[in-house]
Amino acid sequence: MYQCCIFDLDGTLINSIHALNRTINLTLEKLGYGPVDEAHTKIFVGDGYKKFVERALAFLGNKDLDGLDRALEIYQEVFRENCLYRIEAYDGMKELLEYLKGRGIKIAVLTNKAHAQAVDNIESVYGKGYFDLITGEGRGIKRKPDPAGAWYTAKTLGVLPGECLYFGDTDTDMKTGIAAGMDTVGVTWGFRDRAELEAFAPKYLADSPGRVIEILEGI
């Protein structure tokens, strides 16, 4: 049995698409650009806010990324005010987490979202102190898909990488889990489609948190 489950945040633990879409559109509006829809937002996120802003600007025609530094400053200001906008746990996720805790399995979060906002998100939805460890961007650890964050999580919680199950909804997450030597779960309820996850041949694919419980019960 696994000793630790490590979860991506956006699109895995929390449906934050409304907050992310609102933030990027308010940022773009201040810069004189039109909005992007939620479908494109799901594609642009996953590799940190800088890449998110770059992709949005390029999509709207600013291929040279003129004014990127200012755009990043505005995004951070807007996000601090809107990071909790309409966020919620995915159906069945709280039950899955309670199942894991009941089995004595440690639970952790590893995200490319800024650490302070990641903590705000988690504590807003799940409460303070619910997870054994939360690690976001800005902690001196390389961003995913670099495996450093996954290794840091395992070491901090006193488990081996091979004892960890890594959950995520994007290609970035699949690359992270595989590079870290962890069994990886591609979750299809998040921001990307099943085909993107299948391309990396994760150990498991799950269409719902309840399916994860079924998988673990069968091990």
C-alpha cells in the first residue's frame, strides 16, 4: 500500500477555473485586450502564472510579448484579490481524502501556483492543517515538471518516492510523477482531456475520486 498521496491543486483538488479565468481577463482588460474563454484558460494554465500570462498574450496576437513584465505585475495584483473566486472541491474529493486519512496515508499538495495563494485556496476549501504538507511556487524549489518538488515532499514526509502516488490532470503532472519515480494517476475530471494523460501511460487513470478509492481497495 502507498504511504503518501501527492496532489496537484488546480484541476485536481480544486476547481479553480472561474478564479483563473476571472483573473486573466481582468488583467487583459487593464492592458486593453479582449477576454479569453474558460476552455482556453484550461489549456493555458498548469506551468505557473508567467506561462499562463504569456500564452494568453500570444493567443490574443501579442506574439512578441510586449509589456510582459507589466502584465505579470498586474496579474499578481489581481490574483491576490480574486484567487478564491468561486473555487470549490471536486465532487467526491473530500470523501477520497477522508478515506486516505483513515488508512493512515499522508496527503500533500504540490502546485505551480504561488505558495501563499495555494495555501489560501486549500485552507478556504479544506480547512487549516488538513494536509500534511503544501508546497507552492516560491519556496526555492524548481517548478513542475521538474521532480524536485515531488522528491522534497517525499523526503519531508519521511517516505520513499516509490511509496508515493502522484495525482494530476495535465501533461505537466504526468511528467512530474514519472520523473520522480512515483506511480502516477491521471485524473480526467480536471482541465485537460483523457488523451493528453493517456499519452504518458500513467499507472492509473481515474474518472472520479470514487474510482481512486476503488483502485486502492483493489491493491
